[in-house]
Amino acid sequence: MKTRIALPLIIFVVMAQQISAEQMILIGLAKINEKPIPEGAIIIAKILDKEVGKCNISEMGGYSITIETNETPYAPIEFYTDGYKAIQVVPFEPDKIMVLDLNFRRFEEKFSTSTTIPTTFDRPSVTGHFIEISTYGATLGGIVILLILVWYTFKK
């Protein structure tokens, strides 16, 4: 009887993990017309007009937003805040952390926008860079740093 309940439960948990949304984290400074966005303002990230992330601006225009979606990799992410749209558009890269400063302009201002969505995406050249960190690598790196600190402490 217990195996009848346990087996479907295990299968459900495994399947749920496989369909969970993938994540990408973006951090940086957000500016409107070259001035920091006020603390408390909200940035919304969208892929194909669907909201995939939201965050509040911290001090001096700093932000950290987690993009969570099941969209295909390299789908373009657009950023909005209170009637403004970011000039930068970046591709969705699952399991990445990206440092990116966002510059916002009013919707009416002319800048390059496209109504067609490309089916393939090249790697972008944006004012940011990716930090390749997997959870395994981050854990291993943390353990190494901890061991160095312990060794240094006992060395004295």
C-alpha cells in the first residue's frame, strides 16, 4: 500500500522539478535621462509582453531583479518603469547572473525598436557582462574560501 502512494508521489516531485521555471539574475544601476531612479520605484521585466520579473529600486538607483520564466533561451527581455522603457534589451540566459546598467527613456522618444521578433538570437553585445556561476561551482568556491579562512585563523 505504501509503495502505491510513494511511487506516484516521487514521480510527481521529479516531474514538477523538470517543469519549474528557469532563472536569470540581473543587477546594476538604473537611470532615467542619466539621473538615478528614485528609491522605491519599480522595474518590470517582460519577455514578449509577459511580465517575468519585478523589483524595487534601492538607494542611488541600484536594482536586483530575478527573471523567472519557461521561455526559450535568448528570448529578448525588455525593462519598464513608470512610463519609461530601457534602451537596453538583453537575451534571457538561464542560470546566469548579469551586471547591467539600465538607461530609461520616455516611450515617445525615438530609439531602435522592432515589432518583429527574431526566431534566432546571437550573443548580445551589451554594456554588461555575465558571471558564470553554477550552484555547484558557487558551493565549491564557498567551501574553498571557508577552508582558507580557517587555515589562516589557525596559522596565527
